[in-house]
Amino acid sequence: PAAAAAPELNTLSPEEANAGFILLFDGKTSTGWRGYNKKDFPKGWEVVDGTLHCIGTGTGEAGAENGGDILYDKKFKNFQLKAEWKISKGGNSGIFFLGQEVPGWPIWKTALEMQVLDNANHPDALLGKDGNRQAGSLYDLIPAKPQNAKPYGEWNSIEIICFKGTVAFKQNGVNVLEFHLWTDDWKNLVKNSKFPEMNPKFADVAKEGYIAFQDHGDDVWYRNVKLKVLGE
């Protein structure tokens, strides 16, 4: 039999539709997305070739005047998120979830972050502890194991499942980490990290929050962003 055609980008398969997935990005417009702490979609991002593209400026984290992180304008509690990302050479970005909008604060002070990185060419890959700043990791807290990110310029697929405090990450189809929010283990993990000095209550992650993509000053592309709300 002929090989099945590759599924169309930014569409739901019949199986996904039946399972209750929704598209968070239609591939053509920025509908549903806006800047963090902003009403509008920032000019530092564009929709191009079926992707959400952060236009690299080299100005570092959310440094561009028209840049900044973008979020999907609805809070989610229990969910399964799927997406694909592609990073530029030496690039850095991230996928935030359970984030809160606090005026004057960056989203990373309240959100959890799955790291998006060119592991081979970005210095952050060698910092942190045990690889916990490499792609697919819970940034600066838990390393992705195995570390199976593809090189810059290639598409990586991810999944984040968040259900009643249990969080699991997949990278390129492989389970790379799992953790349990609000437990003693979680509180100890955070206590021994850099986060409490940024936000003393970082461990008290909200039960519901925003999903966002990070502008770290580098070119990054996202597509096939799909979400299923999981039952209570």
C-alpha cells in the first residue's frame, strides 16, 4: 500500500478531533494569542509558513521593544498539550504553562517552563545541574532523560500532560520526565533552586494558568499546537 500522506500542518487528525483536542493555532492567523501583559499580538512575532515565529533580535530575553512572550488567551487546569518547535543556531526559547499574568513580572516568575534550546550551541546547555537547562527539561529543575532533542533547524515534537498535580513531558515521542506538584519532593526541589529568590512563593504553582511561548531574543518557530482538556 502507498505510504500515508503526511498529515496537514495545523489541523486535527480524525482521531485527535474524536478525542477532544482543539487547535490553539490555526496556522494562518494569530487568533487566540496576545502578548503577555498586553492586549495585542506583538510585532516581534509573525505568522509565517504555518508557524508562529519569534523574530530574532539578539536583544536577549523579551528585550525587543515590540517583542515579549506570547500567550494563549485562556487559562487551562488539567490538559494535554502537543506542539512542535524549531530553534535557530544557538537559540533559546521555552514553553510556559500554569503561568499567571502579574503586572511588572515576567511570566517565568510564576510559570513552569519546558526548555527549548539548541543544546549544541547555546551556553545554557552546560549550565544548571545535570543537564536541567537543556531542551525538554523542566527548566533549571529537572533534566530531560534521555536527552533526545534534534539539532537546530529541525522540528522537535513535545507533549506536556498536566493532571491534578502530576506533570509529564514527552520529547520526540519519548517520556523524558515526570514530577508531582505541591508535594514535599516538589517543595524541596524548588527550595534548592534559584527560583525562590525571584519569587518566594514559586513552589505554590497555581492550579490553573496560561500557556505561553518565550521570546528570548532568538528565532524560534512553533506549529501544530493542540490541546485537550482533561476531565476533572
